[in-house]
Amino acid sequence: MVAQANAARASAVAMPLALTLHGSRILVGAGLLDACGAELREALPRRRLAIISDDTVAPLYAARLRAACDAPAPALFTIPAGEPSKTRKQWSRLTDELLAAGYGRDSAILALGGGVVGDLAGFVAATYLRGIPVVQLPTTLLAMIDAAVGGKTGVDTKAGKNLVGAFHHPVLVVADPRALRTLPLAHLRNGLAEAVKHGVIASPADFVWLASNVASIARESGPADEVAERLVRRNIQIKADVVARDERENGVRKILNFGHTIGHALEAASG
């Protein structure tokens, strides 16, 4: 029954974009959150799954993701939404809860949410029992085109953002642009700033396209499927092209920090 349901959902999903980056398979397609069961089984055979999400995203998408998975349904672990949760304290709590629930080396993490969830859950996966697989299922534009791609994981400290972490590439990234329908407009604009950056550093044509389509993207109801898919696909391709050339940020990957470095400094200075 589960296989039949997943097949039915998959039939409604347009052929997704598929990329491979340092061992990560990256899929982009409308409806994939409801139809990713087969992809999860292929990427994580016989793994015991755990979903890490936050208290905003989980009520919207956790049940749908669990329905896409094989029985038994993955357990759900949540954090409070927002940047203040990206800490060693939350990392410690999540790892303790996984240990208490008996998760072993045959486990894998499904990171369902925005960049905070992706970074924190990825760091949990990178360090839990010396490393278990993680799948990134981003639900914000910024996470889809930045945080979920490239293998950076970590937490913030009083000294600054992302200063404790690890490179830990996901085995799979599932980006469903339809999730942007539930994204608040302010968060959609945050992601658009990242897309602008990509246009500035790598693709004048995409910068022009973005300027021409910004009104149809930055809407309270979210962007239309075809516009959202084009936006997410192209920006993932731009980042993936850079990361493929410099996995550990020893050279050209530093260009992706354009705007980030000063942004982190401003955040630290403003408290």
C-alpha cells in the first residue's frame, strides 16, 4: 500500500532536476515532499529514520513526510523555530534524545525545515556515533538555494555564527518549490537576496531574469510553480558549480561568502 501510494504521488510530480555534488544527489521538483519515498529508500536502504524539524515547519510538513516514508514512520524531534536554536545546547539535547530512543549506526537524519534546521540537523548527523547519513529537505528559499547544498553544517557561538561545525554532505537533497507557498513573505525576500548575490557573482543573465520576475516571486501567496522551479533550479546549479570546484572553501568557493561575511559581523555587533 505504501509503495502504491508513493507511486501515485510520484506520477503527479514533473521530472525533477537531478544533480550530483560530492556524493549528494540533489532533486528539485514540485510535489517531491509528498513523493520522495522511493528516493529515500534508494538513498537510505534499511536505515532507521529520524526527522528533525522546528515547531513551525513540523505542523505543516512532518505528517506528509512521514506518510511518504516506509513503515515504521520516522520519529519526530523538534526545536523552537529561529536562529537562537542553532546552538550547542540544542545539539546536545537532540543527540541525547536520539540516544535515549535507541538510534544506532543504522540510523539516518531527515532535516526538514529552513537553514537553521538544516545546519543543526546536519551537525547532529555529522557527529552522532561519529557520523550517520543526513537527507536535507529544505522548506525555505534560502535553505533550498544555499544552506542545503554544499555540505556545511554547524552551530553558532557567542563569538560568531557557524564557528563550530563540520563538512558533512547530505546523501540526498529534496527541494520542493511548492513549500514556498507557506513561506512568509519576509523569509521569501531573505532567499531572494541570496539569489541576487548569485546573479552578481556568477550569472548576469539570471540577475536580469530575477529583476524581471521579482514581482511574480515576492507575493504573499508565494510564487507560481513554474517561476519557483526556475528560480530554485538555477540557483542550486550556480552554487553547485562553485562547490564542485572547491569543496572545502580553499579558493573560489569563498566567493559564495559575498554579503555573508559582513552580514554576520553586523548581526554580531547588533546583538
